[in-house]
Amino acid sequence: MKKLYLHLGSPKTGTSSIQRLLFQNKVNINQQGFTYPGREINHHKLWFVTEGERADMPRQFSSVKPAEMKRSVDQFTVQLENDIETGNTQQIISTEYLFIHNEEYVRRAAEYLKRFYSEITVLLFVRNPVDYYKSVQQQMIKARSYVESPYEYTYIFRKVIEMWKQFFDVQVYEYSPKQNSLVVFCNKIGLDYNSLDQAGKRTNVSLSIEQMLLLEKIQRNIYTNKEDVFKPHLNVIQEVNAPFSTKPRIKDWVKEVVYEKHSEDLEWLKEEYNIEFARDFGSAKGEQSNPTSNDNQIELRDIYYVEEKLSERYEALIMDVLLKELVKRNTN
């Protein structure tokens, strides 16, 4: 029988980079005694072994027609199981779509994997909840006109860890943007990172606050009937950088709310895994902490520091770029 390293994220911890590294080095890691099964860059379609409700389905799949989705999942499963059966005794599967804590869903996923592996170790990276919150909002504003209130937001790492621990050994590691999670991952499972091809393009590009504000304005004024739907043409905004643009800086009152809401889980994480995320913010005294919208749908200006002149300047830059492109097309 075989041993599986099951990497489940969490999201926003360099997961896509790990998956890309493993996929583009399948031959190399095979020579090192590992198999990364299947023909896809990740194993997201393993979500379907949970037999989960459509309402819980990852957004990536929810817009696909059922018949088309079934064909795709069936093909994925055939290729995956063939590679598992013919592959090395040590294998790696990676998908953050199983970063879940529904007991029945996890049970079904565990039962499926036990058909192929006699030993399964779950690997998880966890991130400071404040940084995680900030990163998630940067991603969400690409698809909708509002961000999630820090009062409503929950990073479910503890529930996920405790649920998967009912079935398998779970190893948890600290994620920090200052360290290379690819190196950490490879070292933990015994892969020679230095021998792997590092080529590849980052898929999750961080946005400046000026880019986020423009996305919010477009989503709010034009696409209010298309919330939580990615609009491919808006990706152009993240490609137009400006030397004056600034990194998003979250307000201290937001940090305090998020940190305090997760304080018990953070204490548990310290006791169980010796991982400690320090309070890296000052007093929020005097800061406005009353969102201008309702608690579930708040504006970027409620939670981020904003230089209005830079925001206006970036909007003007985008208009200038678009007008130049229109003139160029009309003269060709």
C-alpha cells in the first residue's frame, strides 16, 4: 500500500504556488520517489467525493452545467486513480477545496482516500487571521462590490484541523509571507527543493488599494446584479500598475476585532502546535469603527486607510490608458 501527503492549504498560504511547483516537476519528483497523481495542476475536483450539496460547492464549479461538470469529474477521477495505482509508494495530493469541517463531507473524502492509501498525513499551513482577512478581501473585491465585515469574518482553521484529526494525523505549519512556503513544504515531506524547476507565473497578484477602490466602484455602479461573479475583463486593472500606488493598509480597529474574535483559537493553536501570531498593531483608540454600510457588506474605506488624491490619480491613469488604446485601434 501507499503513503499519502494530503495538502489542504489553507487558502492564502501559497497553496497555488505549491501546486504549480509540483505539477511542473512531476517527472523530477517521480525520480525522487514521489507521485503527484492526475493530469491537472491541482486536485480540486476531489471535492466531489464528499457528495456535498450544490449550495456548498466551490464557486469555480457552481456555474458549470451539471452534465459538463460530471464529464469533467469522471475524466479527472479515471486519470487520478490510474496514476495512484501505478505510481510511487509516496504520493502528494493538494487541494484547498477540502479545507472543510463538515463531518459527513470529510468522512466521505477520508473513506475514498483510504481505498488507495494505508497511511495518510494531512499537511496544513495556517496564517495570521488578520493577514488572512486582508488577503481574502483583496480577492473578493475582484468579484463583488463589498467586503466582509471583520465582525462577521471567521478563519475556520481550528474546526478544519480538529475535524481532519478524527481521521488522520494532521501536521500544521506557520505561514508567513516572509518565508518561502515552497521550501518549508518540500523539507517537511523530503523533496529536494533545490533540484526543482522554479519557473512559473504567480496566479494570485496582490492589488494596490487604488486598484481595489476602482474595482469596488465598477462593481457597485455597474454589476450590482452580478455579485460573487468574476468578470474576466476587470483583470486588466491589476495589470496596470502605477509608481505612486500603495499597498493596502488595514485600520487598527479592524485588526483588533479580527484578532480578538480568534483569540481562543489562537491560544489553542499555540498550545497544540506551538504556533503563535503576535499582536502587531497599536491601539485603535480614536479610530472610526462604525461601517457606513450594513455589517455584512461594508466599503473598503471603512477598513483601509485611503489617500483620496492617489485614488483619483489612479482612476485618471486608467482612463488615459483606455483612451489611448481606443485611439490606437481607430487609427489602425
